[in-house]
Amino acid sequence: MSLLDQVRFPADIRALPREQLRQLADEVRDRHIDVVAQKGGHFGASLGVVELTVALHRVYDTPRDQLVWDTGHQAYIHKILTGRNEQLPTIRTRGGLAPFLRRDESEYDAFGAGHAATSISAAWGMAVGRDLKGADFDVVAIIGDGSMGCGLAYEALNNAGHKSNDFTVVLNDNDMSIGPAVGALNKYLTSMVTNPAYNKVRDVVKDVLHRAPRSLGHLMEEVAGKLEDGVKHMLTPGMLFEALGFRYIGPVDGHDLDELVDTFSRVRKMSGPILVHVLTQKGKGFHLAEDDPWTWHAASPFDKISGAAHAKKAGRPRYQKVFGKGLVELADEDPRIVAITAAMPDGTSTDLFSRAHADRYFDVGIAEGHGVTFAAGLATQGIKPVVAIYSTFLQRGYDNIVHDVALQDLPVVFGMDRAGIAGADGPTHNGAFDIAYMLAVPNMTVTAGKNGTETLALLRAGLQHEEGPFCLRWPRDSVPDEVPSALTIEPTPHASWEVLRRGSDLCILAVGTMVLPAIDAAQELAARGIEATVVNCRYLKPYDRAVFEEVVSAHDRILTIEEGTVTNGFGAFMTREITAFRRGAALHIETLGLPDDFIEHGGRGELLADLGLDAAGIARSARALTDGAATGRSARETA
């Protein structure tokens, strides 16, 4: 039996002889590699925190003491060591372990997290709440993987640092985000790693302590500590964090278990706000991930010896690749086009732009709000900024969209990746709300393409649009069509709809990814004698008033479909417009979309089917609408 087989919960770690911790760390690292190699999932970040996780659970009395992890891709090891080892192969699958932290999954998950930089704010709130209640436990926030570049982290540090509450922040500094970390702060944080002066002082201090007579040991330790602290504050980020009110400890080798356990054992006895700076290597223990942590942030199933991905069926590219390639082609011809992303170059395929037009590419780090306002500033100078951010992450920049872009009517293009169901990443990453929140913004043009070609046609239209902001959305999926060069695709005419099929029994107003399933559903309905009009509502706002009036005048039964929340979404918007246009008419309107709930993780296709947003589900809803209308009409005629 392996050591890991004997360790089901953190109490088991605390019961081990200290000399066995290294073996446990090796075994849990191997377990993580084995499972992700078979199933896929987030990879490099958790490999980098194996020793840190073991040390934290060794020193702190979890779950009584609260560990607050920042995002969940660095917490797979935490899950293994907190009673979920056997379930780990189910992670990111429907009904299995969540990909991120969830309070309802385990008492060891003190705070749910899927977006970066929430840990310090949440942990500070928990520490203050503890003290207000007169309770007694430790609270530790573990932040890393580029999250310290996010303004939210500094708002929390600024608030917490000048209070006296006991509170610890662990900065997991691996010089990486999902992609390479960016910005002046990152350079500052990592400067000591290569600073020969600081490292030489540390070596000298250790040598002095080693040579000192035992009778002078305590005095020499005190002198050496003051000497090291003085140099540390000059040459490391200690001065920054102490100015914010935190006692700075470190930097500490994040892969030296003995040093970590000793450090946290001392820290646990200290009072007030403390920041422990831990240096780790993303991908530690798997040489390919060590050499290329960007690529190995997350992995599809792979051979753990060679690192080669398991063969997949050849298919069409994902929307993000089509967008990235098309944006590069358009920028080749127009030097005013720039690309902006927020720490997601690969996820949005703006990494293609960074290689083609490095001087016009800006990764602002995990700072979505700043990225939006930065784009607004660019737009005032006649530049054409394209802001490519996941739909769910762009929520963090919503005030900036409203106040800095839309209010000033600036021509900024927003490309919203992962719109709709994001699949295995679950509710923290599902882009459920962008239709609703963009429709609510005055002056915003809101669009969605039915396929890859139309997505690029809308991108071209957005870049030509000079009368305010413009947004387009696309899913985490492969395009259903062969997409030509963006330069050969004509821009989609402004505020235009497309009637794809005509019928007399009902009208289907479909948005983006729902257009093609609506066509398939219409064909199934036709086989049952129900003829449906299908409209591609590619411009949600402003919409095509002429086509709208034509199709709405001809139908009393109307079904709207969107891969977004039904609450205040396109269907709700159209219902208002339809009832106003046909005031007093006996209308039967049904809205299909994502329910007013958070959608769990699972395969994108199976989740859409569960939600009735595939062709079969759309056909069922259409039949129910026509049957209900016919029943109602028959009852009125009988009466």
C-alpha cells in the first residue's frame, strides 16, 4: 500500500512522521500526473504547489483553519488530500468533481473560486468575521499564477494591511499566469530570484550561523536576522508589502518541504497581517511542463512518458482559432487595428496576433477593467482596439464598458470567447450573461454569428463601425463550416437579419449558435406537417426592423432561442418589442435559452441537450407552442 493510500484527509498528514512528507509529496504529484494524463484537465499550476499544499495541511488544522485558494486550477492537490482522491478521475465531467473550488463539494473548500484574485478579499472577510464572533482559527489566502497583477488583490491588501487582525497571505510566485505573467509588478516580484547580491547575503548569513560558537547562537541569530532583513527589504518586494502594512516573510523555496513547514509553523504563532512569499515552479516534476508551463497549464489526455497528446479525430478548427487568424489577416491590411487580452492569449488565440504584430498586441494581465478602459483611450486616438476576453471574465469590466466606452460612444470592438456553455469548466466559466448585460448598454451593437464565416463577417463589420461600441460572441466549440480568409468575407450589413426558411405555422427567431439547430428542428417539424419560418437574428441590437415587422406580422406563434440566460436576454427583449408592435393581438411567444440558474460542468453537447437547446429540444418546444396555440384557439371557438 502506498503512503497516499493511507492519507485520506489532512489529519492523516499531521499524523505522519515528518520524514515521510517528501514521499507523500512525490506520490501525490504522480497521482495528479496519472489522472490528468488519462482524463485531461488543469495541470501545471497544481504540480507547482504540491509541497506547498502538503505543508499547509501539515501545519494548519484544516478544515477548522480556513485555507482560501485563489482559483481552482492550483487546487487539484488540495482535492486529492481532502477526501477526494478516489473521485479525481471524474473531475470536469458531468456529475463528477468540479474543476474549481466549491463550498458545497467539501468542507475543506472554504471559499468557491473560479476567477482570479478573489482569495485575499474573501479571506480577509472571513478573518474579520471570525473576530467579530470571537472565534479562534487561522485564515490563510493562497494567491498565485499571475493573480497578484489584478487590482482586486491590492484593494484587499490595502484594506487589510493596516488592521491588527491575524491574517496570512501566501504569495505563490511562479512567474506565470495562464500565459507568461506580464507587467512591472511581475518583474519586481521575481527580481530577487536572479539578484546575486541578495542570494550572496543569504549564503553569508547561513555560513555565519553555521560557524558561530554555540554559546553565541541566540545573539548571532538575532544579528544575522536583522542583517538579512535589511538587505531583503532593499532588494526584494518586502518593502512593498510592508509599506502596505504586512509583515513580509520570505522568499521561501516552495519545493523545500522542511523550509515550508518550519516557516508556516513560525508564522502560525505570529500576530497581525503577514505575507509569506513562496517561490515555486509551475509544472514542477514533469519536465515538459517545467520547460513549457504556458502550453501545459491545461492538457488534453496525453502519454505521460512522451507527453504526446492522445490522437483525436481530425476536425474543423475552434472558433477562437478562426477569430485569431482572421484578426491577424485584417490587421495585416489595417495598421490601426490592435488586439487586447487579459492573460488569456492562447484561450482567445490572440497569441497569433502577438507573433504577427507584436507592437500592436497588449496582454494587460488579469486586469479586465483596465483592459477595457485602456481600449477606450486607444479609441480616442483613432486606433481600432479589439478586446478579446472570455464572456464570463468580461463581467469584471462591466462598469468600464458602460462608463468609459459606451457613455462616450467610442468604437471599441469586444470579442467574447466562451459565450454560452463552456462545458467542462462549469458555472464559473459559462458565458451565460453577456447577451443580457450587453443589451442593457445604450449605444452598444450586439451581434452573434451562426458559424465561423459569419463571425468574421461581423468582426469586419465591427471594425468598420465608427458610431460606438460593437460586440460579437462565439462559443467554445469547433466551427461548423469551412471558413475562407477574412479578407474575402464581406462585412455583414449593419442591423440586418437573414430569413433562412419560410413557413406559416410559427416563426423561430434564433441567435448565433442556435441558428443551425433551429434549421434542423424546422426540418424535423416539416416532417410532422408543421412549417416554421427561421430567422437568423445576427444583430440582436439594433435589430432589423423591416424583417422583424414582416415575420412578426405573419405569425401569432413565435419562438426565440439563444444560448444565454432567458432572464433579460434576447427573448425577453423581443417579447417586449413584439407585444408593443402587435398590441392587443392574441400572441403565443415562448423563449428558449439558459435557465435562471447556474449550469453545472459537463460536455457542451450533452448539457445543451439537457437544456433543450439542440435540434430535438427546439422541435419539442415548437410542437408544444403550436399545440398549445391550437388548443387555445379551439377552446375559444367552442365557447
